Amino acid sequence: EVQLVESGGGLVQPGGSLRLSCAASGYTYSSGCMGWFRQAPGKEREGVAAINSLGNTYYADSVKGRFTISKDNAKNTLYLQMNSLKPEDTALYYCASGSFFCSGGSWYNAVLFGYWGQGTQVIVSS
């Protein structure tokens, strides 16, 4: 059984940083596409960042230069380093995994991701 468990969310002041982690189990972690999505109250789920099996990374325009996605295949763990956080980054953040090779034209398509974590809340507020 595939399991994705996120951690690292919390309350942070604007300009602060957080690092989210996603521990994966039950499948070959190093293949496919891994991504982070978020959903704010009253808004649709949106892609934040993704990384494919070659290590290529993709980001939403709203987080470019502030967020960094990475993975540790040995630990089966996906990370999202979030810097210079803004109130508009407040959302429930989800880790997702898909058995496809993601690229610039597909990484943000939530339908392609077959496995999801339960989410971790990020609140950016003073």
C-alpha cells in the first residue's frame, strides 16, 4: 500500500521559512513524478512544485525564487523548502505521487497523480 505522510507545517510570520517533508512508502519512490499542491479556503487545489525522476524541477510562477523542491531517494522523502513566505501562501499543502514522467506541460495536473498525503497546514500571519 502506498502511503505519503506530510509534516513540517505550522504558523510562521511573513518573511519566515518552513520546510515541509513527505515520507513515502509502499512503492519505488525514485521513479515517476513527485509534487506539492496546495489548497486555500474557497480556492481550487493548485500545483506548487514538482520533481521528476531525472531531478528536473518545476514551479508555479507565484513561488519561483522562494520555494525549492528536492528529494532524498535513499530516505524516500520529498521536501519543500519555503522561504520569504507571504500571507497568500497560507493553505493546506499536499504531497502527491504519480507514475508518470512529469514535464513542464504536465506537472501541475492533479488528475495525473494517483497518490496523495493527508496534507499539512501552513499559516502565514503576523
